[in-house]
Amino acid sequence: MQFERTLVNFTSSNFDIAPTLELPPGQRVRGGNYGASLTLTLNILAP
């Protein structure tokens, strides 16, 4: 539960990064799509 709460706080604090994410044409950053995009980006950037 501690980890989940930290993950939510991390996601919320980095919401401003959303507009800079490179998404497929027509992809909107909202709800689950945003979460998936953020996770995918972190997986690519993080070794």
C-alpha cells in the first residue's frame, strides 16, 4: 500500500510532463491512456 501511494504521488507530481510526451497521432493524454503512456515512457527512459 505504501508503494501504491508513492506511485500515485509520483504520477500526480509529474502530470505537467504529459504535454511533452510523444504520443501516436490522435492519442489523447487522459485517464488510463495517460497512465499507460507515462509507464511506457518511464520504462524506456529508465535502465
